[in-house]
Amino acid sequence: VEGRAANFVVFKPNRNGHLRFDSKMKLTKEQIERFESVDIEVLPYAPYWKVHPIRLSKEQIENPPKEFFEWIKMSYDYYFDLNQD
């Protein structure tokens, strides 16, 4: 966007087959509970990096739950709302 990367989600593969996703969006307690109810692992918010990571298993990567796509959409909306001029 305007000559800069728009990294609203960062993908971080793991050696054991998991895939971690970092988003600048801090999840609410209700969002965390919803994701955990479909077995999406929500990692603790990292205030230093200002990211709230989630992790998917190898099986979830092959067949992601619909909530994962909702999380990506929320991350996208949050990032561009945050970075509007």
C-alpha cells in the first residue's frame, strides 16, 4: 500500500508441522473462546511485538475451520482501520 508492505498477518511455519499466524489485532476474551471452541490454539498476546498469535495444526492447515478465515478478515479490517491516514 503506497509503496509499503501491508503485513496484516504474518505466517511463521514450525518444524513440527504447525503454522503460527501473528496479527496486530488483540483478540477479545469472547473471540479467544470462540476460536478455542473449534480447536484453534490462541497463544498469549505479545505486548512487546504488539501481536496476538494463533497456531494451526498440520491437519487444520489442510482443512482450516471457517473461523480461521473470519480471523484473517478481522485482521485485515483491523490493520487497515488502524493505518488509515
